[in-house]
Amino acid sequence: MTERWYIRYHRTYWEVHPEEEVVEPLMEIRVSDKEIKICFDVPGVDKSSLDVQASDNSIVLRAIARIGGRTVIYFKHVNLPMEIDPERVRARLTSGVLEIVAPIRPRGFRKVSVE
């Protein structure tokens, strides 16, 4: 599902269901030598409604929360500044803050033997 399709679908859906809204969560990205850490502010979300997907160069977050009688749909597609190892990405939800830690894929040269 692409971001454009998701937002277009939910905008149309929201016009029919005004008790729901699509929200882009606040986030913070920190890059170190070995990992990228992304924190999302997703109040009202529990683990069962979270969908986090990772590829070599992006993270996609989808979540649903019920806040004040309204359904809030969180959606964010993050293009990362460098390649990560998607198989080793970790996520933890604590008090409405989702923390994703993505190890940076090592870059470098390798020895090439000459025949």
C-alpha cells in the first residue's frame, strides 16, 4: 500500500466517517555511527493496533487509537538518510511513545582477489 493511496483512501473515508481522523504523528530522528533511532508520539495506541514495516531505506508506521470518542489513525512514511538492516529493526512502545531502533547497514570496501 503506497502512502498516496492510503491517505487518499482515508481522506475519502474520513469525509464519510467524520468521527475518525488521519494524523501524522510527531517524530524525532537521531542518527549515530551504528544506528538510527526514531521516536513517534502516538498517544492512545496499544501494541495490538500497531503496524511497523521496515525496508532498506524507509520505515512505515500505521496505528489506530480511540481518543475522546474519536478514532485516530496515525500514518507516517519515513525515508531514512542511509540504508538499514530491516531484519534487525527493533520497536518498543512505552507510554504513548514508539521507539524504533534500526541498525545501519555497514558500508565499506572488501578485498578482491585478482586471478
